[in-house]
Amino acid sequence: MILFLLSYLAGVLTILSPCILPVLPFVFARADRPFLRNGLPLLVGMAVTFAGVATLAALGGGWAVRANQVGRWIALAVMAVLGLSLLFPTLGDRLMRPFVAAGSWLTDRAERHGGDEGDVRASLLLGVATGLLWAPCAGPILGIILTGAALQGAGVGTTVLLLAYAAGAATSLALALLVGGRVFKAMKGALGVGEWVRRGLGVLVLIGVVVIGLGADTGLLTRISAASTGRIEQALLGGVGRGMPTNEAPTDLANLPVEGVMPPLTGATTWLNSPPLTGATTWLNSPPLTAEQLRGKVVVVDFWTYSCINCIRSIPYVRAWAEKYKDQGLVVIGVHTPEFAFEKSEANVRQNIQRLGITYPVAMDNDFAIWRAFKNQYWPAHYFIDAKGQIRHHHFGEGDYAGSERVIQQLLKEAGAANVAGGVVAVQAKGAEAAADMAQVASPETYVGYARAENFRSPGGLASDAVKTYVAAPLQLNDWSLAGDWRVTREHADLQKAGGRVAFRFKARDLHLVMGPSASGGQARFRVRIDGAAPGADAGSDIDAQGLGRIDGERLYQLVRQTGAVRERTFEIEFLDPGVQVFAFTFG
């Protein structure tokens, strides 16, 4: 329900964004007619079409993308005819006759059969065309919806959220349309003004067609946010997120509820570190674990991915639980579900399992099969399963480690384990594994790839999948920029020449950057500066005091850990070698 409301509010905010400008003339083309028969059907058609097309796009099918492109060109042709009919009524009448004869969509039919009141069907079809052309700014909230669809698979939930987003946009447009309708009605009383308004709308419609046809609506306009709607959305997410429960352990552990039955662990592409539950301690070829094998054991399932900072900070506790209770009947299973493409590499996962000191079994869930079976939505997520194979507790995100450990102890006692160890583990984590200082964090996770990029400030915006020479820009809090020759893809930025830089204005104790070499096995040197100087005592665990470091693989690098008072700082990383890929900033 909360995400539904956030989606609706994000939609309402789109009217403040430049990306809505190209479709405004299409909407206002019927501002001088009764709202219920014209404006409302248009907005309904627009909202439903956008939600449907976006749902299909979330499925990732190339056929859906191609079909939408064809639909957009047809809609552009229809809108061009609408613009000409408004600009030149006589020409419009001739142009519209074939459309009318074929049971067509637009203005001529509306005027002939609907008179001054307009025609509901024509307005609805005009809304469908507008929905095909509308490319809203992908702010943080819309990004969450589409990311969730990519992880879970598009379904009814995704469509409902997209409808809520579109309904929010339709609401703000409806208010503007109602006000505009009164203005146009007043103008009709002035001699000659109504005709000029009609022609002016025709010109604006044609301008909108040109803007969309050239791709500016999905390029430059989606990256210019004069009203800073992305920041408003981020504030909404932050405010709501702070109040959302992560499901802390109850005080009455003797009556833990049954949340469901543990689903099968089928669908993993590879198993690592998985010996049989009795006998040898290692296997050359790790066999899959099954729910039947685990019956009689208490199981903790940890969904994680190795470049996720929240996962990295929780792993010391999961490691400690696995070690402390392994002889009393606890089995810990890590389900590695990737966020980035490089995390699907078995070699990368093996390397990072070793680096993080993980010795318990890990299922590589590259196809999200186990993730979907558990209906999971979070990294990290911990599910606690009793000896009967029943899920008795879950926890999302970081925190409540003591409560989670007490749940483990309770389930072991229920399973008949003798002398279950008491107390809770004392973890002394270092580097990126150390707990975050969340009270000081004022910067959100920020992606570099254009699919989810926010607050990018280099002049001209990001060029999708094309090499471009970027220039640094002045930065406010949570802004970032590129400098040098980069090719930005949906997921990352790829440096083409040595000397490229990335800058970020942040406020947090820790700054991390997910990055790696462009070629397998490659390495690249880099230098970090904070406020233009070497970091000194504020250097993270992956650089020295001079800010020098080396990329040795695709992973998360801790580059800043402030030792003094946390304040706004400007971070800059300069790559001394080419062949670098940069994915995302995280903070702690």
C-alpha cells in the first residue's frame, strides 16, 4: 500500500518535470471541450496504455520493445494529423476523411459526431496514442517499480503500481486541463482569439511530434529537472523508508508463527561449498542441497550479492552464526542472487566467497528461481526455517542481529538440540564489513548506468551507449558528474581513455564504489581526492593515504572512511589507466 501511494505521488510530480512537456499540447488540444466526455477519456486512455506498455517492457521481451516502437510511429503520424487539422481546418478536414471512413481516431470524427460536446471514443483513442508517446522521467520511485519487475517478473503487482504512477500523472494533468478549459472558454468570447488559440495549439502539437520524433523526450528532457523531482521523490522514499519495519524478532520466541513452508531450492545454476550434511567437509564438485536433505535441521537462508554493501555488512554475523551453531544442527545457506551482470560469473563469486571468508554452502541463483520461490524482494534477506521445514521468521535488511540469533537458538531448542549455546556473537568487523553510521548518511545509493541514473550534472546529460567526451560540473549534495571519454550503458560507464574522472558531492562517513576492469583479468590504477586533496586519514580500506589504489576485479571498493566529523565533501576518482567500468555508489 505504501509503495502504491508513493507511485501515485511520483506520478503527480511528473507535471513539474520537463519530460511531460511534449505531450501537454496533445492533452490541451481538447481543453475547450467538456471534461467528462473529452479530457477524462483521454487521460484514462493515456494512463492505461502507459501501464500496459511499461509492463510489457518490464518483461524484457524484444518483441514488446519493437511493437512499442511501431506503435509510437503510428501515434506520431496520428498526432501530426491532429496538429495539421488544428492549424488548417480545411486541410484537416481532407486529411481526416480516410481516418473517418476506416473508423478512425481523431478530431474530424469527434467534431462531426460529437459536436461541441466531443466524442468519448475519439478522446479515448487519442489518449491511447498519447500513452504510446509518453516517456516519463524515470525517477527513483519509478526505478524501484521497474527494478522490482525485473527481479520478480512483471505481473499484476507491477501493472497496478504502474497504473498508480500513470493515475498520479493523469490527476495533475486533469487539474491543469480543468483550469485550461476555463481559460479557453473565456477566450472564445473574444473576437478572433479562439481561432488563434486553435492554431497555436496546432503549432504546439506539431512541435511535440518533432520533439518526440527526434527522441528528445527520452534523452535531454528526461535528464533536465528544473523542479528537482528526483530529489523530492528521494525525500519521500527516505521519509517512508525510515518508518518501515524490517520485522524484528518478537519478545515471545516460544510462540513464533508459521509463515509458510520452505520452498524447494531448485533452479540454482551452481552450488558452491556444499558438502553432504554428514561425512566429508569439502567437495570438489558441490552437489545441490534439497529440502529433503535439510529436514531435521534448522536452516538460515541468506539472500545476498557480493557487491551489495548492506549484504557485506551483514555477512560477519551470518558467518559467526554458521560457525557457532554448526555442531548443534544449524545449516546456513547463502543464496547469491546477482544485481549486476558481472555477479553472474562463477569465477567472480568463488573469488569473493573466499575473500569474505564464507565457508557455508552458496547457491548461485542467476535466474532468480529461488528468489521468486521465496517471493523475496530484498538484499539482504534472512529466512529462519525450523526442523519441520517451516519458515518461522524473516528479517529484511541490516540490523536486529541479536534478535535473529535468539530465533536460531529457539528453533534449535525446538529441534531437540542439547546445550544450545547462549549469548550472542560479538562481531569485530573491519573495512567495508563494519556497521554503517546511518544517523550520518544523507546520500542515497546512486547508479551510474543510464537505466537508473539520477542527479547527473555534466552538461548535455548522458549519451546512451555512445562514446562521449564529458566535462565536470559544479555539484550540490548528491550530484555527480563525469569527465573524459566514456561510453555509458544501461548498467555502467565504460572509460575509453586514461585520465577519466568521476566526481560526487556526498555526506556520509563511508563512500563505496562498485567498479571493475573492462576486460577479464585486467587491472587499472586510480587516484582518489577529497575536496581536491589526498584523503590522508580519511582513506578507505582499498586505497592508501595518498588516495592511490588499483582495481583488481569486479567488486565493491571502500574509498572513503571519514575519521572526523561527517560533513559534505566532494569526492573525485581519477583513473590512470583506461579499461574501467563504474557501476554504483553506496554509502554508510
